[in-house]
Amino acid sequence: MKPKPSRGEVWLVDLGMVEKVRPALVLSGMCADSDRDLISVIPHTTTLRGSRFEIAVALPFLKPGAFLAQSPTTVPAPRALQCLGRMPPGDVSRIETALLSWLEIQSKSK
């Protein structure tokens, strides 16, 4: 049985015909049996535009590029094809901060 994607892991994910198969950071938590089997991810790209929402994270298992905080996506968990590795928590936080900024959501701690 294939392992389930876990928050903070980077998986190779089939994002559909337009987005194709690419690495993506899993941001959602684990699903209960009564939940839909979905994962929310932030895709990685090597085609950069210089946006403040492109968060570069150097990981040994990825080509140089950035995670696109402007492109949060939710897909069925079976579209997660292979776990590539785990991202350090500090880098996950940087991507979360960029996502909240893109969505104009204020942190409750402010």
C-alpha cells in the first residue's frame, strides 16, 4: 500500500493536463476516514518570473526553482505519485506566509 502524503512533504503530483506532473509541497493535514481523500499543495516550478509569491527553497531532490504561493491547488490524494522528500519546517513557514499574503489573510498573532 502506497504511503499517504503528509504535511511538509514534497511529492511528485499529477496536477492535470495544463499543469502536468510536477513537484508540490503538501500543506494539508491527514484526512480522517469520513473526509474526502484530498490534499492541498503548492506547486514547484523552474520557470520563474521574479514574483514575490515565488518562494525559492533549495532542496537536494529538486532542480533550482520556486514554490508558487499564488497557485494553491487541491487534488485527490491518489494523484500524489511519489514522495520526493521532506521540507524543513522553517521553509514551510515561509511558503505559508507568502500564501497568506497572497490571500490577504492577516495572521492572528499580529
